[in-house]
Amino acid sequence: MFKYFTGLFLMIGLTSLSAQTEKPNVLFICVDDLRTELGAYGKHYVKSPNMDALAKSGALFTNHYVQVPTCGASRHAILTGMRPSKPVHLSNNAIVEELSIKTESSVPETFIHRFKQAGYHTVGIGKISHSADGYVYGYEEEPTTKKELPHSWSDLAFDSGKWKTGWNAFFAYESGENRQSLKKQVKPYEAGETDDQGYPDGLTTNLAISKLKELKKNGEPFFMGVGFFKPHLPFNAPKKYWDLYNEENLPVSTNPNIPENINQKSLHASSEFNQYALGEEKAGLDKQVSDAYARKLKHAYLASISYIDAQIGRLYQQLKELELDKNTIIVIWGDHGWHLGDQRVWGKHTLFENALKSTLIINSPYSQHKAKKVRAIVESVDIYPTLLDMCGIEQTKSTDGESFEKHIKYNIPDTEEVAYSYFKNGISMRTKTYRLTKYFRKDQPDIELYDHHKGNAKEDKNIAKENPEIIKELMPLLEKGDTGLFTVSE
């Protein structure tokens, strides 16, 4: 959503709590690498009944875009409400280098910290910031006691089970081994002969349920963040979720080729995916994987989604049993999208629609937020002011985001709805009808334009060269999103 706003947000008659006497709780669920691959988004082959139900009775955002298509940087943007303005903001180290080192002040480090300042008990379980368990250490290092968000959490918890550390659990295989311990001699998927607790996300759900019971007894308003790992690689899930699908019937990408009229530097060779050394085929820009293997990988990704959907269903059931559902706002947020062979890429890390568009569902107990399909373009940075707005909490720090509660209530369109994203030395701008991307590089072409008039566009042909007037019209708007992050390089 376009905004050029740097002052404090003024709540002008939009506060949901005006007629409420009790502060609402917030259950904020982060799902890693979750693109809009749910039944609620029209993907009827996906078995996601719990998220679909929450979307149907709540608000489903059909045009939500992240600021950066990589985990740590995307989470830095949503937590601070700020677009990236320096190189570290594009990396997985953004939170560690920008937030972990700061002493506490009246200026909140994140919107979660602001909830804590406002009297909420804040609980973090799993991957909310970039770290798998909320503490600062490397993939193969011993855990530390240094919190990634030192001032945001009243209570930080994680059950690493037989994997022993958060990062081991993040890359877990059912045996108790992980990608690191097996020296990457692993497949990028696994159908484990186990129950939900045989993988870490099941343990996360158990812990979250236990914490909900404690919070119910305490009676304080709470903000609970629950971060699920799947469907991040490796696509590992209990076999019963694989059994929900007939692999032969699953669709493969309808857009598996490199787009016309682009430089291949706009894409990548799927290196994150290819480091799983025992995969049957390698992905690359030189050739597509076979349709059979693409279906296998799609099967694995969908099984992982169904596994997480079941965990979200368990959490919601517990909310209802505790009668907390009557006063709890539930947010389901995918930290970015993922190419499933689209544009010949397996992974995120591009400025294309597949990597930037992700799931956003907000299920509120208030009638004015019910049963809405919100088609307005919104950005992850908007979530910071929106949640404060919905909970009647004053915003004390300026952000690049703007509350979109009005879209949930009234479906009021903005004059200019725009989402800005940043990566690969480029800025991408999504409007209702176009995606315009400008790369700060010497390799040509450095401008890409994709037509979204028909909706669900594949972004398979760069039409910038034959449409200079459209470029001329849109470029000033793109430049408004230029934070000074990039300069032309090789």
C-alpha cells in the first residue's frame, strides 16, 4: 500500500476498541516460506482446512507483499515497520546487527515490544525473528543466552526435543539428525513414519498449548508469537500428510521457463535447494527439472503445509476450549513466497511475484472484521500499525507502514495502492495492474515491466522495451520507494 508517511500515526475514528472494555489478545503465527498456496487462495488441491476456515470467517488478504524475499530481512521489516534502507537490512543478519545490540529505551525495538510496553504479557515460541529459537548463534554453533530481540519478550520458550538446539530442529529429520549433522548428504524432503510430535513443529504446538493454558489462568492480555518452520526446506512432514495427496494429479508450474527479455541475473540457480545433496535432480537456469520430480517436490511442499495447517487447527481448538477465541486476534503471516519451479527457480530470493507475495490472514473476534476478502495491496510493514490500531495501542514510533484496518472494515481503496520490495540490487513495485522492477546494475536490461491487468499474471515476458510511456508514468512512483539503498554496480 502506498504511503509516504514519517510522523506518528493518528487514529482517526478507526480504533476497534472504542466500544470494547477489554484489551484483545493477539496470537501471531509466522509460517516460514508460505506462499499463497492454500485452498482459501483458490488452490483447491491443497488440504488446508484450518487456515481456510480462519480465512473464511476472518479477513483473507489476496494482495499481500513482503519487503524482502529472505527470512531474516523480511522479519526485520515487519517487526520494525520499516523498509530496508541499508545493505544489512537485506540479510538474515538484519535483526542481530540492528536490534540485538541495542539497550532498552522508550522507543520500541519492535511492535511486540510496544505491546509489552502497553501492559501485554508477550510470549515467543519458535521462529518469530530470524533465529529458530530466538537466541543468537550460528547454525553449527552452541546456543547462547543472548536474545535476538532482547526487549520484546516477557517469556521466550522453545522445545528442541531430540535435536537439542533450535537450529538443529529447524533442519530436522525424523531420526533426530539434521542437515548439519548429516553434512548435507540428505534429500530435500522426507515422509516420516511418525506422529505430529516426530518433527519440531508438533513440539512447538504442544508448548504453545501449554502456554495458552498458563495465560488463561493469569488473566493478563497477551501477545503470543508462534513460529512454525515448515514448509521451509527440507520439506519434511509425517507420512499421514503426504497420504492426503495423489502425486500424479498434482499440477506443475504453468510458468517454468525463464521470462522473455530479461537478464538471468534477475533470477538465481536455486543454490539453497541444491545444497540438499541427495536430491534426485539438481535445479538450474540451464534446464528444468523433470515433471515427475517437480510433482514430487510439490507433493512434499504441500504435505508440509498440511502438517502446519493441522498444528494451527490444534491451536485454534485450544483457544476455543479456553474461551479465548472470543477475545483473540489471530494473524497468520507467511514471511515470503517461494518459486516451485516457476521461472525455472526453486526457492525465494527474487523480485518476482512468486517470491514476494505471501499468505496473510487476520481472524478477529469483532464483527466488523468478519468474512472479508481484502483485495487491496498491502505490505508487511503495514502490519505493525495495523495491530496497534486494532488493539487500541498508541503508536509511539514512526513507521513506513500504514494501518490497513479500514480495508478490513470497509474495503476502502487507496488512491494509489503500491507495495515496494527490495533485493538483488533492485527495487520492485507492485501496483494493481503492473509490476515494475528497476535493477541498479550495468547488465541490461535493468528495467522490467510485467502486466497484471488480467490478474494472476505469470510474469513470463518483460514488456518494458515496447512500453516506454508506461515506464515514464510509473517510474516517479517507484522512485518514491527508493530509500537510497542501491547504487549502480557490476
